[in-house]
Amino acid sequence: MAAVGAAVGAAWRGRRGLLLGGVFRAPPGRGCRSGVPARQQQQQPRLPALEAPSAQEITSPRRKGFLAEHAAPFSAFLTDSFGRQHNYLRISLTEKCNLRCQYCMPEEGVQLTPKSELLSTQEIITLARLFVQEGVDKIRLTGGEPLIRPDVVDIIAEIRKLEGLQTVAVTTNGINLARLLPRLKEAGLNAINISLDTLVPAKFEFIVRRKGLHKVMEGIQKALELGYDPVKVNCVVMRGLNEDELGDFVALTEKQPLDEINGTSRKCWVKSRLDYDTQTTMDVWKAAS
């Protein structure tokens, strides 16, 4: 197994040199940073525009009747004009991140919002309380990288006390997870999504421009040890970079309570649900893309 991993890493490092050398450099103006050539754009048929409901429709007796029947005790504040009840809130704790993923942030970073304009600890807790009072029962903490915020444990502990809140989740790159997770669990964190786009160290360093794959894997293992089930792994599939690892990612779910999620389409890959071998899975994905 170690020999196979070493061979894969060596092969990738050779290919990485070609990528860095510009052989597969994307043309000017292309937003994608995966390093593969742009495909010829096909003209897509225009769909008819959907008209927003009028003020009269929004305040119609029919809608009010629907809300009276279905929304109570859920707040009308979080029920839209189609009767959908929004019970899931995402709060970004910080813009900062300790990685520089190619599809997310330039290598030099971005200009950050002044600290004085960011939500304070108390403002986050107050905001969460207001939304929970209106019917929200799940809050996800995101970033940037939420686990680099110094008061993240305190925030989770206070939010978890809110009556009616069922789930406090976090989406993390996993770099600090193993170190912080025991405290996070004690504070009340009960759901985790971990971003991981490759299982090959050389690819990891190329995609996120930092080392640390071993730390992410340690974080996943710590989550499993502490009883999180399932641990969700977000994987962004990029043509020319990691689509050859689809089978490897699916295999992770065979003996461990892991769910693989394509971060773009939100589709889960669980081995027990797939009837294809690895090559067929890759062929289907390539054809669809």
C-alpha cells in the first residue's frame, strides 16, 4: 500500500511540474484555476424569466391562510411567499483562512473587512438567539476558516444553550480540528463538515498551497473517535486534478461512517449506493462534465 501511495505521489509530482510550467495553463480571462484548458462554450437556450410575486399576492388572504395553517408556531418572518419555512442559518465567523485553496482565495490573500465591522461574540449570540426564537433549529458556523477564531468554543457553548436549537454544525478545512474537537464537542458541537479535495499529499499542497494533509486526516480520525456519525467530507471535483480519486474517496465510506459530498452539486457519494466500479464512475463523471 505504501509503495502504491509513493508511486502515485511521484507520478503526480511529475505532472505538477507540467502544470506549473504552463502546459495546461488556462487562457486569459478564464475564472477556473484548475489548470486545464477551457472548453468551447455552448450556447444555452434561454429560459423564460420567472416573475416575482406581487405585493398583492404576498399579502393575499390565501397566503395568510396557508401561513396560519402551516407556519404556526413557526414565524412568518422566516416563511417566504411560497410557504417555505427557513429553519437553517449559516453564520460566517471570519473571513480569514489558514489555507489558500485555488478555487477560493488568491495566494496572496484578500483585503479583509476591518475588525470593527465584524460581528462580535455577543452580536453573534444575539443574532442566533433572534433567529432561533423565529423558528431556526440548525445553525452552521462557517468562514473563512471558523476554527481560527479564538472564541469559537465560547460561541458554540453559548449558542448551544438556546432553547429549540437542535443542531450546531461547523464547516472546516480540518487543519485545527484534532486539537480543538474535544473542547468543541464538550461545548455542544454535534455536526461536522470537513473540506478535503485529495488524498495525495503532493496534490493537497498544490491545491491549497499549504502543507497539512496529515492534520486533516487526524481531524477526521478524531471526529470518528469522539462518536460523530456521520462525518461529512466536502470534496470539490476538478477536472485534471482530482477526478481520478473518485473511487478512493468513495472507498473511504466503506468501513467508516463518512459521507462524501461534492461541494458543487451537494450530491453524496456512499459506496453502498454505487453499482459502478471506479473506472465506470470516472467515465460517467467525465461524460457528464
